[in-house]
Amino acid sequence: MDQKKNYSDFDNVESQKENLAVEDLPEGPYGAPRGKHTPVENKSSEWEEGQHQSSAFVYENRELHADFPREMPGAHDPHSEASDE
């Protein structure tokens, strides 16, 4: 019983800590005067190492979609960047 087990979080737990959801209305309700003259900050607390905002328009698990081509004519490959072409 002297052996200690190494502990690490599951991938989805780490993903929850690192990937921050994008707010629908970060400046407040539509038409609200609150924050009218201040820039939108998107986060009220300090950034932790590894945290970043993810767009709502990307696949969460890219490996599941890696081998599926787009079916619309003229569409680019999923997750392709302009520099990849």
C-alpha cells in the first residue's frame, strides 16, 4: 500500500477547464446601456494557463470528422487553413 497512483483528469475534464464557451451577448442584453462606452472583455477573472475561447462553428472532436469530406461543391476541407492550400 506504499505505492501512490498517478492521477490525471479525463480529456473531457481538461477540455472543460481549457476551452471557454463563447457568450451569446457578452455586452449584456440587447439595447442595455451597461458597458456602452467600455470594450467587451469576454472574461471577468484572470486567464489561467492553457485557457482559450473556442468558436461555436468548429468541431469539438476533430478526429471524428477528419476523414469525412465536405459534400457541398466548392467547400473547403474541415479545419483547413488558407496556408494549407
